[in-house]
Amino acid sequence: MQPQKLRRGAGRLQAKSAAKASENRTKRREFRESGHPAIEPSVHRFDLGRLPTSSVLRLSTRPVAPLPDPFTLLLATRNPGKVDELAARLADLPVRLVSAAEVPGAPEVDEDAPTLRGNAEKKARALFALTGTPALADDTGLEVDALGGAPGVHSARYAGPEADDVANRARLLAAMTGVRDRTARFRTVLAFADADGVQCFDGVCEGVVTTEEIGEGGFGYDALFRPLDGDGRTFAQMDAAEKNRISHRGRALDRFAAFLHRRLS
């Protein structure tokens, strides 16, 4: 697809968000009046033009005219690794990515929904309601068949509200002691919120829970998860590029990238 066409698409989509400014202000007011605690201390305006320009993605290595108004996408994450991963998948689109760490007053949303989708939607809606700018959020969980889908939406807090990855893995191993059916899957849900509502994108990676921790890399439950699409190693034994090619999150990001490409074309 020609870069000029992508620019026009980005311009149309950004203009649509701008045209909805009055509606967005109403949504933000209603959101605040609903009593959502995370929004009360937030500021309600900021100048996106003053944000760092390092997040502007180039269409290619060939010289092109600068985009006066690239499509800005806010990310409901403060994790630079997640920003870099998405940037790599959107490298051929005129998109500027802005993490929550760069947004003044970005809300800290309680992830208390009963589903991964609910948490992702809640975070994306909150950031869009605050800023009126399209926002993307995610939530991820490990679903173990023998445990009825647990830890699932509670994966980050499986061993308690203040638990860390080590404690969560220890509880999972204890729960799986003597269990023969060790099938499981990682699931990521991305939620994209803009003036048209919310779109969600799922990514799933099937695998098995190991009987012990294997590997030093990764995070979360990576040392206990051996993907079926891999070569017998756990996620913790793979480097980031290897993991991203088959991971649940990578698959969800690919679906979102395809959606955004269509929206901007």
C-alpha cells in the first residue's frame, strides 16, 4: 500500500477523533461523575504535540515527507518492552505510540473485572475517556485445564494481592502436584478504544505446565510453560524474538496490526 494512502487514512481517522471532541468531553464528564476513583486526580487536557518525538514510527527507510499529524495511539502500559514490541509490528504505518508513562495524569485502573477482556476494555476506555485519543490496553492470563481455567484472570495475583512471580509459580506447582493432565494456554486480550467504541483482539498459545521451573529468562509463568508450537523448550528458555513469534501476545498484536492497517487505508 502506498505511503500517501496510509497518511490520508491516518489523517481521516485522527480527524474523526477530533470531530468527536465535544462528545468525548461529555463522556469524560460522565465517567468522572460515575465515581470512578482512578479519574478524580487526573488532569483532563494535555498537548500531545509536546510529547517525545522518539515514538514516531517511520513508514520505511526511504526519505518521506514528515507527517504533520500522525495517528497517535496511547498505550495503557508503562512497560517499555511492550511499547517496543508493538512498535516493531506497526513499523510500516504512520503511527505515533505514546505510553501511559508519557501521559500526564494517566489513570491507574483497578483490574477487578471478572474476565481478561473486561480488564483490557476497562483500561482502554479509561485512557480514551481521559484524553479523547485512541487507546490500546491488554490483559493476559494462564488458563490451566486441570484447575478449571485458573489462575486465569487472577494470574498476576494467584498467590495473593502482593505476590510476586516466584510466589505465583510456587503456588501453581503446588496446585499441580500429582496432576497428569497438564494442558494449559496463555491468553492475551487487547482492547482498542476510540470514538467508535471498543474492539478486542485475542491471542492464544497452547501448551503444557512443566513439573519444575526450566529456564532463566522471561517473566511470570514462562519457566513453567512449554508451548506446543515450540521445539520443546519453555518460554523462559527462549529469547524475546523466538517467544514473540509464537506467543499469545504476539498473535493478538498481529491481529490488531492487521485491523489498524485496514482502518488507516
